[in-house]
Amino acid sequence: MGDLVAFPLTYPDEDFRSIVFHSHLRSPLFFSKTRYKLLGEFGMKKTVLFPLNLSRIENEFELTPAFAQRIIEHHTFYPFLRPFTSSENQSKFWEVMYSSNYDIKSRSLLLRVTRLLIHSTPKYCPHCINNDFDKYGIVYLHRIHQCSFLHHCLEHNSQLIDVCPVCEIPLTNEDCSQMLIEPTCPNGHGIHVNEKYSPQVLNENKQLINDIDNLMKQKDANLDTTFIKIICSAGAKGYIRFQGGRLYKKKLLLDFSNFYGIEYLKLIGLDVNQLISSRQMVKLFEKNYLKDNFILYLLIMRFFGGEVGEWFSKDEEYSIPIPFGNGPWLCVNKICPQYNRRVIFKLLRKAQRWVTGQFTCPYCGIIYTRRGLPHIEDERTYNIDTMGHLFIEQAINYYENGMTIDEIATKVASNRVTIRKYLLPHRGLKRVRDYPGGIEPANVIEMGYRQAAAANWNYRDDFLEVKEMLGPNASRHNFRKCIPSQYEWLLKNDREWIEEHLPSRKAIPQPINTKKLDDELFHIMEVAIETVKKNPPAGQISNITFFKGLPRKLKARYYEFQNDLPRTTKLLEANVESIDQYAIRILPYALDKIRNSDSKYRNLSIKRLQRISTAYKKCSLQVLEWAIKEANKYF
């Protein structure tokens, strides 16, 4: 560890950038060198948002693994991100912070998601600055204040600041090599409590502190479990459609807005009207976008569960009830001997924008329809399609015995209009207005209007005409586009007939034989790797280098099934260049460039070598020293 004789003292909820800065205060080295001694590598170009090589520090000072756990849990933003990160990425992020052997892409990803969570510049609370100085004799950067959704301190309700209130000079610089150590700005102006902000801690702030604390304690949470719990909670609260599991996003957001209040949501940077906009709605509640709006989903957890900790500990389940239940169902015909009894055992359900159920009594023949999901089901609300054979027989019998229309209506518990309708064919009369499409009134009386229309409606002719025009290769989408209203009507009311004439649905793709694919790709990539090695590129060799010149389909297949292609993946990983290998390979080219350059490059130094290629900025210190030693043989 060189000049690092001890890990710097840490303070409650201290941002890791502040720990690095305090380490620099105790070191005689330049800030970049201090960072290197602390991290074991130069790491990120600008500010250090999280530690690297913690295992190295453990070994140097003979510390237990609890040390790394404490630093990561209490001084980085990883606990905030953990519930919105997949298990695989959690392991990779831990490797980045703990091990010296990690994937550079994982470090870049951790850096990117961390930056999404925090302010672009470090923020301080004036109250906390003075309190910390009084209590610890030094000012430090609080981790909680850096969350981008916070503009006021949750404990003191003071506005967070990143510049001096007097001269507006930044309180920190870009790489955080200069930070506050006392309640004064770099120009010497005192930073005092701003009295115009009330010191009263709002109840909402207390609750949010508790929510964030509970969220960071969820060590077993990951993206999959969090997403499943959100969906289950939404379903249990009635925010999921009965068709396909889609969410009523707008309704959920409006209820969410009413629960918290628009003013409070605006204080933490949430504009409900913007969230409801079509562009934003697409990404809402989608698994891979949860991390993009940390505060929204944190508050939704409380909205669903009362408290975030309770929400995580409670397992909620939801299911969509079977529309209209499992039966039996009531007969609603008052003249049926089974009236108001549950004697109907068969039900025809149809689902479009809502679910409908068609009920037929086996005793009297009445057919009636009820509407179900998403509407509230009610047995007392229904539409009669036809009164059935018993009703018609009795009405005709009473009519032939000389009863009047009104008398018949009384006998069969109906009304004058209905009796006239059912007696028209028997009396040899016609309706004043014909049914559209030439549907026979007798068929309507016998089967109900929808069934009679499905048997006679000219939509069938329209469909057959379009089918002939489109030809045998037409898809269902083509039919829907050409005759949308007829297509929808036939699907809803004449499903059996139209399914006989529609092209078959697209077959479900057969599963890929990944073992066979792995073998094929392995041999293809062997040839590609040999080609690259014979003609190495100017840039660092990565997976993309090997796929250049190959069909795009192969690259897409590899990245789609990467986890199921062990041989190919192992082959590629074994042949990609690390930054150290790249720096060693390009040294001859770098030296040629130096020799062919102006005289100002004749005297070689580390900085001049690094100007030739950024590889010498990113490589390890050992490789850099080797490169200088080799280069000095020629200068």
C-alpha cells in the first residue's frame, strides 16, 4: 500500500468521495497519487464514487470481510441500487468494489447507474455542515444528500447547496480533490443556517427517511424480486387488466398522485402529468427501467404497503377471478318451473374489451347475457337475447285461445311490446322495420339477434370477397387492416365460422438447439480469431473485433443466447485483450510514432507516452513502468 498506513476514519453516512478526500488530507502526496494508493489503481478519470480493491486493503491491514461490507453498505450508493439490480449484476458490482480482478464493463455500468441516482455536483446541507463541525471537528459529505430527487435536507428541511450563498463559488471541484473541511467556502465566507427555511421536520420527510433506510436494509432483494412484488401488489390492488396482465398505469398514477398530493411530489421532482404522457408511460413499470426513476418506485412501494420495510416483508398474491364463477347460474324466466334456481350449468364466455357471458336455461330455453370484467358483476343486471321455447309456446297457446295481447302479457309475466314481437310470425305479420342485412324475425325470436345475425349477416360475404382479393398468403393482420369493423364483428359474434376461414396463427418458434449453435459458433469464431491475430487492429481487441466481417445474424445470435453458449463464450474471453496486454502490444507502434514526431518528444516521460495512447493511462503501474524501461532502450 506504500504510503497508506491506515484506512481513513469514516463518519455516519459519509459519501465515499469524502473518505477519499480525507485520506488525501492526511497524505503528503498529490491527490491522484493518494487515490492510487487507496484504490490500488488509477480507477475512474474524475471523481471516485465507489471503492475499488477493498480486498487489497483487507489483506494489507489484516481486516475481516466485515470491513468491506461496512464500507459498501454505509458509504456507497450500492444499497440504494441493489433492489433494482439483477442478481448477476449485483455479483459483478461487488467484484468491482471488492476484487482486483473485475470486468471493466461492469465498472462502467456501476458508474453509469450511480450517476443516474445522484446530483451532478456534490450537495451540502448548511445545518449539517455546522452540526458536523461542532460534533466531529470537520465537515464531510453526506451520502443521502446526493440523491438527485432531494433538494432539501430530510432532517432539517434546509435547501441543499453546492455553491457559496455569498459569492457563489463552487464548494467542491470536479474531481473532489477540494472539498469543505469547515463551515466556510474556499473564499472564506461563512456558511450559516438559512433562516427562511423552517427547521420543522415534515412528516413526509420523516417517512421518506424511514423508507430509504428500510430499502437499504433489503440485502436479499434484487431486480427480479422487486419487479414481481410490484406487479403482485398492483394486481392485488386492482390495477391489472384481466386481458394479458397489462397494468392500468394511468389509473394507478392518478391514485398515487391523490395519495401523496401533487405539491409534495413536485418537491421531490415528480411531475405526474409528465409521467402520464405517452412517451413516459411506455417505460413505466417495465422491469429494465425501474432503476431510472428510483424515487417513483420507492414511493409506490409505500403506496402499496404502507411502509417500505413492511412491503418487502409481506408476500402478496393476486389472481383474476373466473368471470361469473363456476356456476350453476340462475334462470331468470318467471314462467319457468325452475325460476330463480341455479339450474344453468353451461356458460359461453367471450372476451373483447370486456367479458360477456351467455346463459341458456335447459328447461325453458331462455338465453340471456351478462357483462363481466372489468365491470362489477351483478346477477340482477342482464340482457335477454330470446325468451325461449316455453315462453313462445305459452304465448301462442294463449293467443289461439282468444286472449288479448295485454292478457297474454299478464299471464307470462311480460309486457305488450314483447308479446307482439314474439307473435308477429305466428300471426303472419312483419315488423314495421326490417332487421339490417335481411335477418329473418323468426330467427331472432328463436336464437336471439346476435346469433341470427351471425348466421345471416353479409359480413361473411365481405370477408370472403376480401379473402379472394388478398390471396392465399394473406395474414390475419391483412384482414384486420382491410375490413376492420367486419373482422372485429365476426370475431366477436361468429368466431367459429371466421376461424375456419382465417389463415392459421403464426407457429410458435421452435426452441433453438443451443448446443448445436454453440458448436457452430465455436468453429466460426476460431477462424475469426486466427484472422484477427494475423492482422491485429490498431485498437484494443474485444468481442466486437472478432465479429467484424461476419454476418450480423451471428453476432445477434451470440448476444441473445450468450449465457447458453459456454464454449464460444470461453473462447472469446480467452482471446480478448486486457488493457495491459493491449499496452504491451502497441508499444512498438507508440515508439515509432515518438521517433517520427517532432523533437519535443525526444525526451520520453510517462506523460508523453500517455499522450501517444490512452492505454498507458488505464494500464497497471507495472506495465507502465515496463513500457518506460523498454522505451528508454531506444532513446
